[in-house]
Amino acid sequence: MLKRIITLLCVAVFYFLSFYSNAQIVRNDSLSKWKKEFKTGLNLNQSSFTSNWKGGGINALGFVVFLNYRANYKGEHNSWDNEIDMQYGSINNQGVGMRKTLDRIFLDTKYGHALNKKWDLALSANFLSQFAPGYKYLKSKANTDSLVALSDFFAPAFITAALGFEYHPVDYFKLRLSPMAPRVTIVNNVSQFINVDNPTPYGLSPDRMARVQWLAFQMLAEFDKDIAKNVNLKWRYVMFADYQNLSLDQLYHRLDLNLTAKLGRFVNVNLGAILLYDHSQDNNVQFSQALSFGMIYTFQNFVEKKK
């Protein structure tokens, strides 16, 4: 227990010293048509108890690391927006071991040609997957964990190309409507996820590694705004519909929400949630939520406009 506390304090002090002096760097480059922003951070949570602690509880040490990079070009008539978003979190509970709490790889690129001030013709592509295996933990009669494999790196991975229009009435909101949006679903080694309750994981049979939905529609909406001083709300909603199976219960919905509050110059509190409905994974809505406290570093070559 003492070793864990010392390790946690050392990591916290290291990040405190490195982030305190330059938690946010802004180097304004007004001549460039590129707006670049890089964010990375570490959030920690920890609890420990002596063996005679009567209130109950278990020792735990958890972390979340994240990286976000944006590079957006804006010309007179053309634009090119790019984003890399990566997150990973885990927690080690005494007697249980290390378990994943957050896992995400998201890449997005979009070319836009202006039709007017609020509408663009848009061509985009994005990729969504995860870093590490995901499991369902079941207790056996011997009170030991039995692992059921649910997901892994490139299992699944979603690659979507889209052609349509983007509506951007204000700087902090945009809406993409893509009537042509073919999507490829990749599941590496699909046989490891097959069981009685799920004979076709992510819509794939055992002899297939990928599924292509050629005729499809995608809607993507994004909101990113400071809703109060030092409080930022960011959400992304994606809806995907296969024209060949067009019904309400066959639609794909995903909502990623993050609320971040800056406490001083270098410390932040983050509340994140994901709401997901995908009939190829589960017939019910999936939900995850995480609250974390930590430090963030930001570098950008532009001065943020007041929203």
C-alpha cells in the first residue's frame, strides 16, 4: 500500500512541476491559414485503507491518459479539418487486478468546399477502434473471475467514408449530412467473440473478417463551447443508417460527451459519458461514465475566440 502511495505522489509531483510553468502555450501565428491545437493530460484517482478500517473499502489506483490533436486549414473557398483523439484508462483494485475503464481511438479528416457562409460540400473519412482487449467478468462457483472476450484492437474497427454537406452556422457547432456514407466494419479473429448469446458478433459470421455496407447514410453533429468561465462542454453525435435495413431498431447511434472544468492554470476535472446503440452488438442501449481529476497541457498557434 505504501509503495502505491509513494508511486502516485511521485507521478503527481512530476506532472505538477512540468505543467505548472507552461500548462498552456499560445503562440499566435496570424499569417498561417492553419489552426493547430495539441492537448494531452493525465488524470489520476487513488484510495487506500488500513487492514483495520471499519468503514470498508479496497485499495485502488487508477489513471486516464488522453491526447487530442487538431490541424484545420481555412482558405477562401476550401477547408481541410483533421483530428486525432486517443484515450485510455485503467484501474487496479486490490484483489481484483487491473481492469480497463476507457479505451478509444478516433481519427477524422474532412475536406470542405464553401457553397456559402454556412454550407460546405463535404468529403470526409473517419476511423474508430480501441487499443486493448475488453472483457465481461463473470464470477464462477469458486469465486474466481471467468473472462468473456468482447472486443480487442481492430475488433471492431469502423471505417466510414462520407460525401454530403456540412452546416456550420457558428464556430462551435457543425452538422454533417452525408447521403452517401459506405462503412467497413472489421473484426480481427471474429471466432474469439462468438458464444451462445452472440453467434454473429458485430454482424459478422465466423468465416468473415469484414463487412461492407455500401449504401448508407451518416449524420454527424459536433458541439464545442465554453458554457461558463473555465468550463467547456464538448459532444459528438453520430447516426448511421443502412438503406438496405432501414428501420428504427436498425439505426446506429453514438453520443460522446465531455464536460471539463479548469481549476486554476493546470488542473482540470473531467466528466465523460458515452451513450451507444448498435443492434449488431446488443439489443439494448449501452452507457458508460467516468469522472476524473488531473492535469492537462495545451499548445496552440492561435488565440481562441470568445464564444
